[in-house]
Amino acid sequence: MNITLEQAEKMIAAAKTKATELGAKMNISVVDAGANILAFARMDGAWLGSADISLKKAKTARFFDMNSGIIGSLSQPGGSLYNIEHSNGGLITFPGGVPVINVSGEIIGAIGVSGSSVENDHVVATAGATAI
């Protein structure tokens, strides 16, 4: 199962709505089940450097089927995944990447958001992930 383009666009719309509510300018990336980029939006005025971060957050969430922030907690010095952020062409191990799960409980992709605090990034990504 994969996210469709229509679903990805719905996720981006929901994420943009939440970002606007928070007064944040975000970069939003959606990847399919194979971690390939399916859709991307850069809100007007969003940081250019956050575009790559949003994609890497989405890929991180899909590669490991968990929120990117959870990977971050496991990758601290002494942690079981210490230095994992250097794998897979570079991961982002702080909040803002969320797997997308269908009604059957299957992970069908992920969304990554960057452009504000990591707390806001996570809230916006969750709004997008739960929109479908």
C-alpha cells in the first residue's frame, strides 16, 4: 500500500492549515512507502534550509517506522542507536517526522515538517499524518 498523490495533497493542506494556526512558515514533505518523495510544499517565507530537513524527517520516520523524535531519543551518546543520523545519506533525529498509517494499520508513507520549533514541527506533521 502507498499514499496516493490525492492523499498526499490532503495531508499537505492539513499541515499548512495547522502551521498557519500556529503562525509558522513550514516546509512539508510527504514520502510514499518506499521513502520516495511524493509531494512537497514550501510555505511563503519558510526557511530554505528547512526543505531538506523536512524530507529527511519524513524519510527517517519511514525508514524506521516511528516518529523521528523517538529515533532522536535512542541516538543520544550511550544510546542503542548512537550516530545513526550518519546512515542512509543522513537522517534527522529530532521531532517533525511522522509515519502515516492506513485504516488497516499498515504504514503507507510518512510526512516530515520543518520550519519552526521541533514541538510545532511535530504538531504540524501529526495534523498532516492524521488527515487521511
